[in-house]
Amino acid sequence: MPPPSAPLTPGLASFLKSLKTNPIDTSIDNLISLLKRRQIRHSRSCATATAYLLRSVISACRTSDASKLIERVQSVGRRLIAAQPREMVVGNIVRRVLGLIRDEAEDDRDGDFSLSEAGSESQPQTPRAGDDPSEALYGRHDGSASKPLSSLAAHPISMFSLLSQPESENSLPGSPVSASPSGRLPGHPQNKDIRAEVLDGINEIIDELGQVDDQIAAYALDHIHSNEIILTHTSSTTVQKFLLKAAAKRKFTVIHAESYPNNHEATHATVSGTAPNNDELLSTESFQKPLIAHGITVILIPDSAVFALMSRVNKVILGTHSVLANGGLVASAGTRVIARAAKVHQTPVVVVSGVYKLSPVYPFDFESLIEYGDSSKVIGYEDGDLVEQIDVQNPLYDYVPAELVDLYITNLGGHAPSYLYRIVSDHYRKEDISF
Amino acid sequence: MAPKKGGSAKPRGNATEEVEETLQAVVLADTFETRFEPFTLDKPRCLLPLANTPLIEYTFEFLANAGVEEVFLYGGAHSDQLESYINGSKWRAPSSPFKQFTFLKSTSTSVGDVMRDLDGKHLITGDFLVVSGDVISNLPIEGALAKHRARRQADKNAIMTMILREAGRNHRTKASSVSPVFIVDPTKDRCLHYEEIDHHSPESSRLNIDAEIITTFSEIDIRQDLIDCNIDICTPDVLSLWSDSFDYQTPRKQFLYGVLKDYELNGKTIHTHIIEDHYVARVRNLKAYDAVSKDIIARWAYPLCPDTNLLPGHNYELRKGTLYQEQDVTLARSCVLGRRTVIGQGTSIGDKTTVKDTVLGRNCKIGKNVTLEGAYIWDNVVIGDGTTVRQAIIADGVVLGNKCAVEPGSLLSFGVKIADSVTVSEGRRITKAPREEDGESPAYDSEIVGADGEGYEYVPYDDEDDDETASNASSGLIYNMANLSLSTDSISTLSSEISDYGGSRSGSFATSVSDDEEHDTHFVQDAAASVFDSLRDGVTTDVVQLELVSLRMTANASDHEVRRAVASAFMKHAAQLMEAGQGAGEVVSDIFGKYHEIIERALFDRDSAVKTDQVDFLLLLQQDLVHRNRGETVLLFAAKELYELEVIEEEAFEQWWADERSKNTEELQKVRSQTQQFIDWLASAEEEESSEEEESDDE
């Protein structure tokens, strides 16, 4: 798949390429300016770029001291977030990497500890309301007795993980490498290089980013039934894969709202199957057959027609930009209208999203999460008289409150919006939420 | 352990590396214009802040966006300031997207000089971009570049691609006074002809299209709706072309026009790439500064918006109502922040102050009950209580007292201090910077800035005419130019446009005198155009004369018509030079000094007592000047110059002055009113001059 001409405009591909050769500080600055210039956008590209960058940051760090690693990652993370605060996945990935480092640091000590006191893992969870995990972390040189407690406190065994997987790892189920707790390496010296393990962890995150859509799609047959009418929006690849998976087995109808003006071209391309080779996404998705090739009827409608058609729709399936801890969504503009229309017609709204989009942020001021884009997409800039006299706003995202969503499907399965806080606390450690 | 994705990305990246050609860009930091005076007296124009970010940052963003890897920056005025700024910026850091960044100093005085200098340095290896240091664009250049390269592969003579933005009929971001007209062959995107039309000219200007263009091409587009922001993709051939024509100064009016005209000669073609989306603009004057600021604040140039925080230290956030605010802004509870406002760090705004459509820089102190509307206020400005500022630009460190009023179109330059209760009237420009000519700052003018104020009014057209009559005559004139009163409500009134108004009637040779003969206008037009072109290109007198004679022979034109053509061409050229910013006296003496032989050869009454030809010529001059800006001054200078060069004799002046035809309309009277003093002086100095007069008669 050689591109016809050298891609001049920098983007994710050129960033990843340059990451190999450039010194680390250059790469950090480079990513910051790419984020600022919006040359890397979309959740997954941002997440991938961040994960790769942090991997290089950690491998370039010449220390094995966990606290120094954490400091380093925090400082890089802060700069990345400042560069583009509305791409929340950047913060999510940074938080997960921080969590990884903390886990490894504690597992190290756990390893020693479990040698002497083998029962600690199976200990019932003690009430730990008064425990401040960060205090425990920073005070870890005090004595070894409090450590297993604090480690558990900071990383509680959730109901979810009890069911799906015995170890409370923060990696996803189904990736075999994830089950590599340091407890199995009891003979390791105390001051071993935790970097190697953190790097492994980051690689798992990167793998997760690559597989997340397929994992979500695996649930498709549970949710899409024959002869249903499904309404969707935007050209989200997650949604497309989800539908395609179901299309392999069942026949149903898809109504696709075109999401003018910010995403309509991509949507048209998705529907008609003429998606251009998109370097940004770095994936094979763009080569797959469109839904229509599977014999699925796809109806493209303008966003304004959503309400009229909603009465016939059995299910609304939406992609998202990010998911907030209260179950609310920041999704591309137009989503809220669809969700509200669905609410009125009592149509179930299903959101498909990778766990990496799940952000521990509570939307106290959701206005600030919404990015305003290029006004000229709404009204042509060449219309001088109008440009002079009116204010044009083009919000790229909508905030969809949690009560408009009925079900989330992540790579971990389906969840009610009210349950998301639990997944948040599984994936991010408290002390990292506002680092 | 490289993951799957990274693995698949890598080989692809490497494969393209070989094909990739380094894209170079030449940035002209100085565009050799004076439209940003008086601010440019202190600071280079490309460092002036636009929505609190220096202009040049936007240009570099554009280049970085376009994937440019090598940048050559040409500094002009204040290049030391520019250099130190660049050295401290992120573009020189190792993380800069530019692999090579060269700062070139030059003593050039025009774009042409820069290009020729660049050609001499042999720095350019392949296709390159030429942009000026005030371009703001979010255009990815890939498409245009790919087309350019494809065209060049097919045809070596396709040397240049201009990027133009479609913008409808009226647009605030377009240059308002002069609008460029492109004649394009849409099938090949080839530019066939280029001309600039003056918008403000009272009568409709005309366009001269070569008939051949119309007959050769089955389809042509005549487009006047384009924003030309001087982004050109050039091949190295362009540089040699600049070098070949050593007298080209400006990239459009001369270079583009010239190359297109000489297509027969050199066979080079220039193409256009017209875009219908993305933002492209140039901050070419203060009006454009106003328009582009608005565009950026209204997010037309997304992602180049204040909240993108292009500069490392910036932390703007977008609030409701297109309000961009940095951290650490102190707002009084009762102040009202309207829409489209940008407020920088450390700024404090007092009680009951209203701010609307305004850009406020960092660390400004705005008092109570202040009204700011459509103002551009840069850093560290102090505004006292009860002051009103509307549609003005207030530069760094200005102090405005209490209860002042700054009226639309005012420009307060760096460090100016206005005392309490002073009104800065419309369109006034106040500066503290030393004057360019003598390097001294004149005494502060307390009439303008108040008793404790600092600053003096900046006079943009300071013709250094040592001649006392001239300076007397000109001092009144220059300022009652229609320009300032033309001001309706916007910054367009900012005198930035003065230079454009100077000689506004291009392209209307014959109309001024065309009330008598109809049949010969054709000759007059052709001859005038020919002489005018020659004058502009600086051809020698002999050549001009030859052309004129041959034209005259073919058209069997009368002497009167020849004189008319000559007068018309000379005055048009003079007007054009004055438009470019030169003083009237200088221009006139320049032209007549160089080309007086042409006039002499059109006058045949040197020995006769009744100087009909000379009078005729003077009359024609006078008639022509009726329609031109500052015609009175030009006529005065012309009369003086013609007298000193002994082209026209004293008697002719007297006869002309007495002639009925020279005063039978009010306009004619007005034009010649200033020449009165010259005639008076002639009469008084008659005795001493008479001897010389006789000598010249003998020749």
C-alpha cells in the first residue's frame, strides 16, 4: 500500500517514524505541536501517539527509581494535556502508565513480602476509608508492614474483576501477556529494573488500542438481531466494525445520519465504501468492505431527519469521543440530538467505546470540554457580507448526559452508565486522577 | 518487541523517505511597504502582535503545517530585533519542525532585490515556497504542490503556482483599494494576464486584455474575487527570471505582469491554484489587520485560534461568547465582557468597564468606567478611568489618562503617553519614535497629547523637499486627502491606505482629455501605454522616442496627439510612483530629469514668438492633472522642473497662464491654483532670468 505521493503534512505516521530517530525531548515537543495544530486528532490516534511517546520516555529514562519515573511521566503528561486539554484520551493513557509504574513498584515490594507472608493476597479486604493511598505511596520507606494494605487500598479488587479475572490487573482480559504479576518472580532482586516491566505494560496498552475495536465487535451478535433497524451517526470505525461483525451473520437495516458539517465527507465515504486510505488511523479498517457489500441496506439521512425516523428505529448505536466518569459522553456534534430523540421514542441507545476513552473526569463544566472548530464549515468564508455580520460557531462535540444512554459496550463487555465509575476506579489510581 | 502497528508503519515511512524532496521556503519578513507606520518605526512588522501572537508565528505555523523543512528568513528593517526573537523561539530549538533555519540579512529595498540576492547565494535546490512574513493560513499545501510538480514534470516551463483563495465579491479580508484581476485559462489553470484595478477610482477602471488572449483560448476566466496572499510555489527558474529582469521590484505588479507579458519571449507559464476552502490571508495593511484579527477570533482560521496557544507560554481558554481568556486575569465584578474578546495574562479590568470586540494584551491595566470597542490593545497598556477607545490600535506601553477619548482609526505607537481629558481625534497617529530622516524625535506636541503627554503626531508623507515653495505648497495638501474623511466606521480609515490612494487612476489614459477628437483616442491610448510602460521599466530616452515615433508614423497622428500621449503617460507614471510612497517633488524631477528630451522633441515652437506647442503641452498637463490626486502639487513641481530644464520657456508659461483654456472651468482653476506662486516668482525674477533664457533660445 504505497502512498501515491510522500505525505508532506506531518501526522501520526510521521510522528511515529520520527520517534525512532529523534531525541526524546524533541519528540515530546513534536507531539505537543502536532496536538496543538490538530494534525493528530481522533481519540485513537492521540492515544496511540501518547502511548508510543511514553514508551520512549520511559526507555530513555536512565533510572529505575519508581518515584523518579513517575515524576518524569507526570511532567510530560502535564505538558501534553496542556497542549490539547480536550483530547482526554491523552490524559487517560498517561494515567494508565502512571498506574503501571506504581503497580510495578508495589509489586516489587509485594514480591518480597509474599515470600515471607504468603497469605496476603487472599486476605479479605479490610475497610480502608481512612487510608490515603498517596500518603502510603510516598511514605513507602517507612516500613514494610503497611505495604500490602496500601497496595490493596490503591488497587481495590472490584466486583467486575472478581468475575472476569482473579488478578486485579489493569490490563484487559483476553490479552494473555497481562497475567504476568511480579509475584511469580520471587527470586528477583529487590532493586531490579522496573522499567522493563513498565515497558511491557505499555506495549500491552498499545496492543489494546489495536485490538479494541475487534474486542468490542465480538459483542455485536448479542446486541444486533435480525431485521432490526439500527441508527448510527458519524464514521466511527468502532461502530462500523461492530455493525460489520453482526452483518456477517444477520440481516438488518442501518440508518446513517451524515453529521454535517464536520464529518459528512468521511461518513459518505464510509457508507459508500470509498474510504480513502487514511494514514492517520494506521489500520486495515479502511480496506474492509462497506456494510452494503454484505447486503445490508444503509440509508443515509441528514441529521435533521433523525427525529422523524426515530419511531421506526429499534436501536441507536453511537460512537464517542470520550466517556466521562459519570457515564456522560463527549461525542461528535449531533449526538445529543439523536440521544434525546431516542429518549422521546424510548429507543435504546447503545454506546460503543474502548475503555481507553473512559476518562476519570467529572463534567462539572461540560462547556469547557467542547471544542469549537472551523467556522467556515458552516458558512463559506467567501460569503463576505455574512462573515462580516454574523458570529458563526461550529462545535465539534456534544455533551450527552448519562441519563440519555442506556448501555455502554466496551472491550470489557456491556455496562450500565451508572457502573462506569467502577471501571474508572479499576483503571486509574486515585492519586493519578489529578496529577 | 515492536508491536504490530508500529511495525507496519515503519517500512512504509522508510519507503517514502527516498521519494521525498525537501521542501524549502523563503520567508520575506519585510515586504518593503510602509503601511504599518508608525508601529514599524520601532518594531519589524512581522513581530507585531495579531491576537497577541506575533505575526511571524502564524507564518511559521503555516510552513510547519505544510511540511516545510528548510526555511530562509529574510529580515529587512529592524532585522536585529527579528533575529533575536527568532533565536529565542521554538523554531530554532532542536524540536523545530524545520531541519534547517537560516536567517539572512540583506540590504534589499524590494522583493526583487531579495530574490536576486537569493539567486546569487545558490541556496535553493528544488521547488520552494515564497511567502511573506504576514501570511496566515491553515491550508495544507499538499494538493497544490502535487499539482505543481505534476505540471512541472509535464512542462519545464511551468515555473510558478500561485495559491489564491476564492472570496466572493465583497470581503473584509480582501485588499480594498486595489484589487488584483487574474485572467485564467480554467482548463489548464494557467494565468494569462494580471492587472491591478483601483477600487476607489471614481469611474470604472478599465482592463487591458490582449486581443490575442481572447482569440487563442477558447475559455477564459476573468476573476476579481480572489484573495491573493502571495503564497507562491516556485521552481528555481523563477529566481533566474528575477535576476534577468533587474528592474522588477514587486512580485505581482511587475514580476507577474512582466513574465506573463513576455510569454512570447521566454515561454514561461505561471499557474494558479484556486482554493475554495481553508483560510488564507495576508496582513497587508491595517485594514487587513483588523479583518484577520476578527477572522482568527471567530475561528475561521481554525486551528490557528488564540486557544491553540501557539506560543509556549500562552494559556488561552475559550469561554462562552467567543471570549478567550488567559489565566490570572483580574476582572471587577461589575465589568462587562462582550463577545469576540481576547484578554491576556495579568490584565486587570476595573468596575463598570465594558469591553467588546477587543483584543487586550498582557499586563494591561484598564480603569473603571472604561469603554473599549473594537480596539487592539497590546501589552502593558494603562488606561485611566472613564476613557473611551473605539477602533484604534494602542501599542505596547501606552499610557492613557483619565477621561480620554480615542476616536476611530487612531494609532498610538509604543510608549506614547496621553494626559488626562485629551481627545485623540480620528485617524491620528501618534508616536515617540525618532523620525527616520534625521534620527531625532521632535518635541512632544502638547496640543495633541496633552500637557504631561509624550509623543508627537507622525507625519507619513514627509517629503524632504528642500525647496521652500514646494514644502509650503505641499504641507497643506497632503493632509486634506480624501482618505481620512472617507473613513466610515472601520479601521479601513486607518491611513495605512494612504499609499494606495496616492495616484489612483491607473488605466484611464484617454478619458481625461477625450472630449474633443474621438478618432485619435486610439493612438493616444496606445502611445500613452507604450510610453508609460517604458517609463516604468526605466528604458532609455532613445528607445522611448523610437517607439513613439514609429507609433506616430503608423497612426499618422498629429503633434498635438503625441503631446497628449506624452503628458498623459508622464503624469500617470508620476502618480504611480507617488502611490509607491515617493514625494511629489522627487518624482517629478526624477521623471522630467530623465526623459525631458521626449517632451522637447514634441515641441516645435522654440523659435516662434507665440509658443502654441508649449502652451498646448502645459494645457494638456493641466487637464490630465485635474483628475489625479494631488494634481495641484504635481503641476507646480512639473512647471518648475520644465522651466529649470529649459524645456518650456518663460513666455510659454505666461501665455499659458493668460490662456482662456487654462481657466475656463473650476477644476482647471483649482489645479493651477498652486502654480500661482511659481508664476509670480517668474514675473519677479524676469530680469535675471532673461539672459539665460536667450542662451537657451540660441540652442
